[in-house]
Amino acid sequence: ETRQSSSKWLNQSINYEYFSKIICEKFEDNYNKLSDNHAIIQLGPPCKLSNITRLVPGIYLLEKNNEYFNQLTTLLDNLGRLYMEGVSFDLGNLYPAVEYPVSRSTPMISPLVKWDHSDDWYVPSYRTQKMIKAGERNINISLKEEELEYIAGHVVDGRNLFPATGYLWLVWETVSMLRGETFFEVPIVLENVRFHRATNLSKDGSLDFMVIVQKVSGKFNLVKVGPAIVTGTTYVPQDVNSEMIELNEKREPEVFTLTVSDIYKELRLRGYQYKGLFRSLTKFNLDESCAKIAWHNNWVAFMDNMLQMKILYEETRGLFVPTAIERLTVDPKRHLQICNQLPSDDKEVLTCYYKELDLIKSGAIEIRGMQANAIARRKNLSEPVLEKYIFIPFHESDEVYNLEEIVRIMVQLVLENEEEISIKVVEFAAHPIQLLAPIIAQVLSDLPLIQPDITVLSNSLNPQLTDLPQESLLRRKKLPANKSALIGVGSDLLKAERAEILQNCLNSLKDGGYIISIEDVGAEFAMDDIVTVASYACNNKCIMLLKKASLRDVENDAVIKYDSNDFTWIRKAQELISSAENRRIVFFSEKQKHSGLLGFANCLKRENDGKKTRFVLIMDDNAEKFSIANPFYANQLSKDLVINVYKNGRWGTYRHLLIDANNMTKAKLVYINITTRGDLSSLTWFSGKFTNSEIAEHSQIAYTEYVSLNFRDIMLATNKLAPEVISKGRLGQECVIGFEFSGYLENGKRVMGFMKSRGLASKVLLNSDLYWEVPDDMSLEEAATVPVVYNTVIYAFFLNGNLRKGDTVLIHSGTGGVGQAAINLALYTGCRVFTTVGTKEKREFIRETYPQIPDEDIGNSRDTSFERMIMERTNGRGVDVVLNSLAEDKLFASVRCLAKGGRFLEIGKFDFSNNSQLGMEMFRKGASFHGIMLDNIYEAPYETRLRLSNQTDEYLKMGVLKPLPRTVFNRNQVEQAFRYMAGGKHIGKVMINMRDPVPQKIGRFEALYDAKARFHCKDDMTYILAGGLGGFGIELADWLVLRGCRKLVISSRRGISEGYQILRINIWKSYGAIVEISTEDITTDEGVKNLLKHAIRLGPVAGIFNLAVVLSDALFEKQTEESFKISAGPKAIATTLLDKYSRQLCPNLENFVIFSSVSCGRGNIGQTNYGQSNSVME
């Protein structure tokens, strides 16, 4: 039923025209018709016109953005906005009238009004504002400030470096202050940014910078102390969108192969130890060139993460730091808008790298043309301790061990029986003898966690005391009897006349302490409170280890038979150990070929109740059956030593002795490399080997007679040039020293030439177009001075500089190798030569060697005075060709020496690496600039190499290429040769005679040389890695591939499960390696046989490496038979099976390597099962 409306309602019919006109409300057109100071009030649903009013300045709307939004809030907020715009009204009219006085229950309004401290506001002082207006700003960076403490997470190579993007943020902020705005409201463009040096944050975390911005040009300098740290140009664009490059937006990949842990694992291996906000690169897809970066409202960290993305594209393990950015464009408002639109729980911004443009884009930030230079890693001051784990008898009457080894054995024996970290040692040195304290100090420093406290008591000055730190010295006649020392040291302590010293020594020891004493051979004593533990003959003396204790009765000791294959004894052992009875528990193992008792013992004795345990390992098949009642075993156990091993008819123990890391071998191929960059004393001859693929890629093998050093070699050895600069791929970065030689081919032909790297060797591989036959009238010593210097000059003068007869040439550093070669060729061509030198001696050399050059045409290379010489001697014309090796102001002076149409040939590298700017005035003369890099000839077109080779060959046959002066060192003087050349006092070439001293010849040219052994894989054979997809396994596989492995089978229980594994495998494949994954169960006979057969299909197996591990850690009281079996699987069982079947299926096996753990040889709490499994392997 239709109801009639009341009189309150007005009914009116409206036709369609009305509705068609109001569908599109032309708000902006109507708004523009209004005059200023009008207020517009929207009646209707809130924010209905929000999309329109955002486009119109001066209009503000409150958006519904929280749960407390309501109509009253909307009304009051907009009334407040009207008031802020100058509209006056009385808000009290909205509320009921207030009658005064108010009632006592009325709440006070003042507690409801508080300062809002959620935001910080920049309030400049007059002085600061004045400096900013002048374009200068002083800034203090302190990590103590909450806003800046995140910078502590930017750690590179162990140093807290100020981020490169942090400098740019300081410039951006300064420019914004000049405009009186906050930086996140100001779009910015920074161009031609150069980072000249890095800045370390000091321990107190404080830095002082000055930012100088020129208002007109926009050029800026960021200065700390001295030269500028960062330079560039900046401006605020009128339309920032037009500054951005239009790109085809990339779609977000469906899968990101690398996670945050994968990314920062790789970066950490390269030397970046990022923390906090600098670990915001959360996902990465290398193939799609896309990543995700978490936004934490921090511009510095976010942009630094963008740079990290670029660094990850470099396939290297080198350390790179930014040196330049071509252009940085930031639209902060748009970027914040993009970030705010992201879900609050997933604020990760898609970041893409456009390789063809060398551009990184993330949100509204673009970084283009970022350049990074490789820098050398810091020296690792802690050298690895290389040890062997061998059986040592307790008593040795023959002089088998030296004094250092004996002290090492005894100190380790003490620590095996006493689980202490702070080791106090007192040596009684009553007269000048061989002090043992320095040796003990060295032994203890090789052990982890040990804190030595060594004191020497001496009545006389002993020169050996200088080997100890001052805090270890105490010169007194008597030591207080505080009984705190663990080890007492002396000599002839058992002699009657030294009884007082012996008593002092005993008084200084705690109960159960030890004495190391140097005694005469055959020394005897009878003391009830001293037990002889060990003794060794050395230098016609007997070194004895004595224990301050009495022999112990062993009748009540509990006995447990240990078995590595049957773990039923575990429950009984746990019950005995946990019992309250204070009696010893003796574990023994006999008639077991592969016992794990040692590893089990070293772990168990470290646990709380492990102190009551003792261990007997019988490794002698002829030994009597173990019984604690047998006097043979009871006598040994009465000495109360934790571990007792019976082997080869003698009691003893297993000890760690140092391996001689300098053992030399004989090798046909040896080469020089530096083990510690920057330390010339670490230059070492290593054994080498050419792989089949390397031989196939080259045309000839040459036997070197002489090898020349070049400036590049000195830069590499002294750590001023990183290998990554020479070779972009890691395969070529292992050794890049040496690239010029003379010697013989296998057919007896005398040749000279150069190669890309590893030329300081006994044999080298040659490219067909980069070696030449030595003329008959030239010796091999003379020939070694020719290839590099003359090819550099020919490449510069004739292939680039178009040198002609009658040209005037300026050749810098004329006494150097390249300088002399250039002078020879320029004079031969018929040119007028000007040259520069650095000393009077070198000037005299030029005058004597090249009388054609007047003294007036010889300038100084140490300053720019040569410019005046050139202009005066050429009547202001300048020279046609400049061959330049000078840098900075001297480079620019050389440029000014060019005549019209001149050619500038730059062979220096300093200004290239610094990207020094050349003025355009040079090109107004019609001049040309050529960068001469002989290193690039290997990547040059074949036609270019052929032209160079033919030109050199022609000049050789014509006798134009004259040998240079030289200084020759023999093969054992490599370090001296490098130091001599690094001193810069040489003239001509410095070279090494590979045949002096004369090596052991085994052929017409081939010989054997002494060298340090180095592992090399055979590229036609297969290598197996069990457990090779773990963190350590991947690094070992990487190491094998770099050492020549090209066929790799990796065994893994789970197979490939991480993106990082895929990344590394793809890299190995790019090196030419075949990598296959096997998931066979290597704890079973069938699984091991299948694994070996799989590998054999690729090629004969040359190496097996077992890194597999399954941890099931717990204190022994919590261990079970099952946990012991789980741990034994990949270790003990798999190794046994691999050994068994590799003997049958792999006749060419050369390397069978198992990776054990410190828990076996040293012990670790909670790893008794793991320790015993490793011990079985060992």
C-alpha cells in the first residue's frame, strides 16, 4: 500500500537533463573563478572530492585513516583548518553555555594539553643559518646520536666506513637547508660524483665534515681534513620527472632465488660485514636483475643497499668500494608515496638493474653509472696453525724431538689433564741457561681461549728475557708460597744442591701441578709426592715432566668396555657417571681397528662429571688383555693420566705437533706469487701445472731463461693494485705477476714475448701473435728487455699516434724502460725529441746515451717547468706528440704542450683511475687523446694484434729495437729485485735469471726447481664431494674449481635446496666445469657404489672429499644409542664405505681427504657422539 508523504516533504519531478549535468562536476573550473581568501566547505560524505582537491593547491581534507574516525572529528578538524586559514568564528557556540563557578567535579583542561615530541624540527641558529646561506655547513657525525647509530652497521673489511650514500645525503640535506626546506621535500640531482677516499669512523664514532656548495654552478665539495673526500655537481630540478629515464618497467619475478641470508653470506665472503639497516637487501633474482629492498624510512641505508645490488653482479670475491656515480636522481615525495602504498608488514620496494644502461632504479630513486674499484683486503694478522696429530710415547731415550717440540708435547699433556683456561707458569732461572718460558708462551698462543700468565724469576740478566712481554717478568729470589701455579719450570731441580729451589717450585704449585725440568741424562730421585709423567732426550740432556701427586690406587675403579660399533655400553656409562660415588670410571678399547675412543674422551672429560673418567686405548695387537687387576695396566693408571694409549709396545698419547709449512718440493713448472699482499718478503716460488684446456688454448710452451719485472708487477706485489684490475674473472686472479720473458721453444728456437699474467715462471704458455724469434745478434738477456717496452711504444706511436718523420715528440721519464724505447724509435723515425728526467744522474745518462738530444731539450719530470722549456724551444708552437706517464698537474701541463693537431698518448694509469677531467680547449686545437693500455691488447681484434706483431717483427729484423740497460738478479733474489725496482733508482729494466743458480736439468731445456708444493686438480678427472652443498662444502668445491677441477660430483642428502647453491653451481659451470648432484645414501654399501659409478662415467676418479655431517648435540647424560648412530652415519660409516669401495672401483685415486673437527682432537662440550665419529675417521 502506498503511503502518502507528510507535509514535511516536498515532491518534485526532475528530468534526465538535470542528472546528466551533475554527473561530471567541474570543480576545478569553478574553483578557478573564485577570488582569494575564500573557504570551500564540502557537504556530504567525507573525502568525496579528495582525488580532485589533491590537484588544487590550498585545499585540505581529512582522510579516514584510523578506527577513531567519526563525523564529529571531521567537523572539528575542518573547523580547525579553516581557523588556520584565517576564518574567525566562536567555537564555543557549538557547546552548551558554561555557568560559573563550575562544579568541583569538573576536570581540569591543562593536563590534556601536552607538547608533541613525536617529530623533530630543525631550528637553525643565526650562526648556522649565516653559514648555510654562504654555502658552507659544518657537520658532526656521532654514533652516539640515536638517529645516526645505524651507521655503525656499515662495516667493510673489518672497518666501520662512512657510507658513500651518506656523503650524498649530507649534500642533499645542505642544499635543502639553503632553500629553507626539509630534504625529503626537495627533489635532487647529483652528477659526476667522485669519491676520492674513504673515511673510517673512529672508536668514539665521531666525524667532522664541511659541505661546501657553490650556489651558481652547483659544484660541491665535502671535506674532512685536507683534500676533498667527495666532489660533484648538484641541482634541484624544476620537473624531476623529466630527469628520470623512461624505462620499460620490469615485472616482479615470481621467484627470488637468493634470500637475505644467501645475499649477505656472499657479501661477507667478499669482505662486507654489514649489520642492521645495511642488510635490507632481502631478495634477489640474478637472472631477472631484480631485487627487493626493505624500506625503513632511512635514505642512506636504502641507497647503499641499491649499490650492494650492483656489487653482487661482479663475479669476484674481491672487495670493491664506490669511486664514482655518474648521476643520482631522487624524487622524495613520489618515493615516499610508493613506500606508503606498500603493506605495513611488507614494505619491500622492487629494485631493478638495467645492465645496458648501467642504471639501478628503486621506487623514485635512480642511480646511474656507479663505478667501483677493487681494493686490497687487510692483512690477516693471525696466521693459521698447521699441525699433525701423531702418537707420542711418554718416554723417549733417543733424541727424536727438538726442544720446541718437547715443550709443546709436555704443555699439551698438562692441558689434557687439567681443564683450565688461565694457565699460570713460573720459571726459576737461577743462572743463564736455555729459558723455556718464551717457548711455552708461543705454545699457549697457538691454543684457542687459553690465557697465559708467565713469570720468570732470575737473579741475573738473561738475554732471552727480552723475548717475553715486560708484564711477565718478576725478578725475585723467593716466590710467595701461594700455590697458584699450574706449571713450574727449571733446570737441575733434582740435584741435591738445588733442593731449596725445588721446594720453592713445589710451594708455588697447586695440588696436582706439574714441573718441567731440564736434567742430566740418567738423573734419579726418590720422592713420594712426585710422579714422573714423561721424559725426552734432547741435546745430551733429559727433559722431564713431573707431577706433584702420589700414585693412586686403582682397585675400586669402575670399568667400561668402549665399542665404536655397538653402543649398548652408553646406558651403563651414564649411570656410573651420574652416580654420587666419587670413584674413577675407566673406559677401555682393545682389538678394535678403528676406535673412536680418543674423540669421545676429549669431549667427555670437558663435561661436568667428566673429571672422574679415565681412558685406555690399546692399539697393539700383541698387548695383554685389559684388566684393571693386571699390574701392567694398573701401574699406568696409578699415574692418574686422563688418556693412556698403548701402541707399538709403548705407553704414550696423541699430540699436535707443528707441520713445517716451508717444506719444498721439486717441480718442472714453478712460478712466483705473493702470499701476503703488500709484504714483499712473502714472495714465494710455487709448484704449478698447466691443465689440458690451457694447453689447448695456446700455441706453444716456452722455457724461460730471463723474466723481466715491470711496474705493474711492483704495484701488485706492494698491494697498490688489486688483481681484479688486471683480470676480471677469478680464474685469472690467482697469480697475475710477471708477463715478459725470453727463452726457448721445445724445438730449440730462441724466442721472446709477453703474456697476460703468470709470466714469472719456469715455463709459460704463448699466444701465436705475441712472441717473436730472437735475432742472432741479440742474447736472451738482451731480448728480455725488448717485448713490453717496445710493443707499448709501437702501439702508441704507430697504431694510435701516427708518428711521422719530422714530428716533435715529448717523452716523459726518458730513462725508464718505455722512455728509452720511445726515444730509440722516435730518433730512428727522424723526429725531434724532448724528454724529462727526475735526477741529475738520469740527466747525465740521457746525455751520454743519446747525444742527439741537446741538454736544453731535457726537462724536469718532478714539476711543470718542462712546459716553459717546450714553448721556448718550439717558439710557442708546442709538440706534435706527447708520450705521457706523469699525473695530475704535470698531466695538464703536458696537454698544454700540444701543438695544433697534436696527439696525446697517455700510458699512465693514475689519472685514468681517478677519472681526471680534461678541458675542451685541447680539442679546439684539433688534438686527439689516446689511452695506451698494452694490457687491453689481449681483448683487441685479431687484426690489431696482427698489426702490432708484424710491426715489431719488422723492426726486429731491421735491428731497430735496441736492448735496454738492465740489472739482473738470480732466481733466489726475487725479493731483492722487487725492492730494488720499487725504490725507483733503476735505469732500464730489472730482470730475473731463471737459470741462476743452475737447476737440476732433466732434458734439453726442462729442469727441476725447488718450490713450495701447491695443490692442482686434473681437468680430465673427476672429484667427489660428500656433503658438498653445505657452507664449507660449497667453498671447498669453489676452491677445487679454481684449482683446475672441471668434473665435479657433489653428494648431498637433500640435493639442491637453496638459491645460493644454484648461484655457485652456475658460476662453476661458467668456468667450464661439469657439476652433477647425487642424492645417494652414502651410509649404505649400495649408495656408495652408485655414487662412485656415477662419478666414473664422467672420468676416472682422482679425489674423494668427505665433508658430510649430521649433528645431534647434547650432554653425554642426554645422549642415546640412536644419537650416536646418527652422528656416525655420514662420518664413520660413510668414510669406511668410501674407503672400501674406492679401493675396488677407483684405481687412479690420488686424494682421499676427510674433514674432521676440533671436537675430536681438542674436545667440545656436548659433542661426545660427534667427537667419536670423527675419531673413527681419523
